Amino acid sequence: MATRRSIVHMDLDTFFVSCERLLDSRLHHKPILIGGTSERGVVASCSYEARRFGVHSGMSMKMAKERCPEAICIKGNTQTYSKFSRLVTDVIKEAVPIYEKMSIDEFYIDFTGMDRFFGIWTYASELRARIIKETGLPISFGLSENKTVSKVATGEAKPNNQLHINYGSEKDFLAPLSVQKIPMVGPKTYQTLCSLGVKKIGTLQALPLELVEQALGENGRSIWSKAQGIDLSPVEPYNERKSISNERTFHQDTTDVGKLSGILTAMAENLTFQLRRAGKLTGTVTVKVRYADFQTQTLQQQIAYTAADHELLPLVQELFKRLYQRRVLVRLIGVRFSSLVSGAHQLRLFDQDLAFPALYKALDHIRTRYGDRAVVRAAGLEARSIGYHNPFDGEPPILLANRSI
């Protein structure tokens, strides 16, 4: 008989709001909105006090203020939230055998087999208490035999609580809940299910798999299985050193700072696209220079988690300027993004200019369809003259002006 798995999903409650309250106790029990503070901004997070007025994440800040005029609006600070995220990660890393950091505020932990030595429920409860004590942040968790049920259980346990779903009771636990609780069920999928008369998970559980596949396409089988409480996906061990990088060795050593800067722009721009395509954010940036005499120097900087060109590209150039002081021939340069975590662009919601997310979405769509170098910054064209590989099929790329975007 296969060993029963024990998977914990931990999620920091209203994480951005909780961080702000740690810094300013006057914010406790007040309706809080975190995000772009202009009327064009978007709510990245909100307190439970604000949610009572119908405010939710992703809502326009203008509408949120209309619904909750007394709310306190805070632009948000990614450096602060990244710092607290690392504190929580450090506590978890010391206490568990395998964990997966899904985003800045969300973790999966695999306790399978530990029940031989510890009571898993007790151990997970003690870990949660330790996180609260050492960081001051409220956190909830769900415990079950798989990721899906544990994640849903965490949502039901909130705020600042915990919930255990016993083996064999997964379907009964899920049945009365909205199908929107199932991971992968977004607004469009929900509308499709509603058109079939399916609003509760229990109704979805009773449908034939073939019907669900016909209605939802390739995701139908996975969503149907999750509704049954079945999820075999493993907890992927999180590795702080996980990274993506790009290096270029030149055919002819050079001291041309303009060309060196250009190739760094091209590499960094491509790497940020790779981050977004993989749904990743980076927390550490490193620039590497190898001189003609083979001496190699690197310089790195920890940053708030991001996958935004307008934050990463200037930092790469800044690190290069600080690093390249010898003014002798350069043989190789490189860029590495490390300390990767899964996550989308929720942190970018603090930007006042909402054109950035739309811009990156458009650029990434072009690159996905036509090739990584289908659209590039003009500065990146310098990369061609010193051996930068262009994977685009020989067509001239679309150029972006050299400005801070």
C-alpha cells in the first residue's frame, strides 16, 4: 500500500497589509488598501475590514475608494515585503525537510513520513506559532494528503487559523464549496461551469469526466480530478540558488563600453522575458566580467522580487558601471538572476503607471509568437556586432527606443 502523503499549505494572511501594520500599529483594525494610490491604480491587497465593503484584490483603486471612503491607502513597498518574506522563508527552511515557495507569501511543505517521529498536526501547529512569534505576521495553513485540498483548506481556515482535512474526507470537505475555490478555475472557466448549472464542487464531482473534458478542453481532466480531491503533483524542493543566466565570450576582446553595455541590455532583457514566461520573480541580480588575463570579477545585489524590465535593466547597468573599473580588454560578460520564486506581477501593482504591465504583456506576446528577439531595445542591437546570438529567424526585429521602460 502506498504511503499516505501529508502536505501542508501555508499562506500569510493579507501579507502586504500585515507588514504595514507591523511598521505602524495605528493601522490595526482599520480598513487598508495597498496598491497604486492614484485613481488609475489597482488594489494589490486589502484588509478584512475593507473587504466588508466589497473591496477585493484586482479592483481599481477608484472603485475601492468609492465603496470604502474611509480606507487608508498605502502605495506599498516591495523592499519591505521581500524582507519579511525572506524572514518567514528562513524559519520554514530550518524546520522542514522539503518545502516549495510558491510566491512571496505562500508555501507548500511535505511532511510525508514524519508521522513516525512527530505528530504532523502538532508539528505544523508549532511551526505556525513560531512564524507568528518570530516575524509578527499572521499565517494560516491547511493540512491534507495533497496540494489542492490543503490550499482550499487554508482558504477556509483564514484568517489566522488552521484546518486539518482527514484522509478519506476530501470529497465531503470540497462538495459544499464554490467551484471558484478550485485552483485553475478562473472567471472564464467559472462562467462555462455556470452555463452547465455547476456552481458547487459537489455538482462538478457528480458530472461524467467526458462531459467536463468536452466543456473545458485540455484542463477539464485536471479540474475534474481536483474536484474529486485528487492531486498527485509533488512538492518541488525550493532552492535559493536556483537561477537563470546568460554569458557571452567575445571572438575578439574589447574595451568598447558602449558595446559591452548594449550586450548586457540584450541579455538582461531576454532573461526578464524568460522570467515572466516561466512565472518567476528574481530576488538577486549578478553581473560578471572576465578580463583578457582571465581574472574574473562579479558583483551582486539583493532586491525586491521582480520580473520588470524597468527595474532590472537599470540595475544591471549600475552593477556593470561599479564593476568595470580596470578599463582593460574584456573577454566575457554575463548576467545572472537568482533567488527565484514563483509569482506573477502582483508587486507591479504598486506602480502608478499601469502602462508597464500592459506593455510587458504585449511585448511578451510578440516574443512568444515570433521569437525571443522579435522586439528589442535599440541598445541591444549592439550585441550583434560582438557575437550575441539572435534566435529570431533572420527578420529585422522591432525596435524599442532607449528610454526607461
